[in-house]
Amino acid sequence: MLDDYQITTSRIDRAAAECASRNSFFVAPSFLLDMSIRFFRRHRYTLSFLAVVVVCSLLVQWQFLQNQSAHVRMREDFILLQQRGHAKPAERFYQLLVQSLPQQSDRSLLDDYQRTAMLVDGSKPQLDNLVWKYHVSVKNEFTRRAEKRLTRLLDEVKD
């Protein structure tokens, strides 16, 4: 009695011989087509679920990148407005940026800190400069997060 492997092998050999006799390598053997159709019919719900999961994960990643680029764009617009002397719009962007600081990632805060550090001298107070104020706000947010992290680490060590 032939086992499944030998039957499948003989089918593949026959299909290859049939394709070779036709001198066409683009024609799929009918049994491969039948097997693939059977596979898709048998697993259609699982494959549909996986397709939905993949699409959703791509959409989440796309939205994350859009939010990150919107923050960078807002920061750069704020800096441009401040440098060109447009006080009112710059003040509005400053308020929006400061309000969004707690939701920003550490990487985004670091980018903001480095970008504003290139523009202002952090050692001298410049109370009339909004970029300097934003720089100090980002620095304070880093300090606040470091304190939280330190408290959490000390609590873990005690336990």
C-alpha cells in the first residue's frame, strides 16, 4: 500500500511531466489549485481574522507616526513663529506644546530638549523668550518623570 507521501510525490511528478509536455511553466497543475482552494475554504475565518489584525496593526502604527510628526511640525512652527516675531500665534503654540508634554514619549521630549537647547542658553534666564520657557518646561517634565521613576525603583527595592 502506498503512503500519502508517495501518492503526493507521484501526483507532483505527473503534473511536472504534464507541464513539461505542454512547454508551459505558467500553467498551475490542477491539484495545486484544488489544494489551495480547499485550504482557503477550510481556514477562511482564521485567515480573515489574521487579515483584520494585520490591517489594524498597520493603522495603529500609521496613526502613531502621524501623531509624532504632528508634534514635530507643531514644535518647528512654534520656533519659526517665535524667531520671526509673531508673538500671539507663538504663544498659542507654546500653550498647546506645554499642555501636551505629559502625553509625549521620552524620545519626543529628548528631541524637543535637544532642539531648543540649540536655540537658547539654558544657563541664563530669558523670561521674555517663549522658546526658553518651553526648554525649561521640557527640562522640568524630564525631572518630574525621573522623580517618579526613582520613587518606583525605590519601592521595588524595598519589596
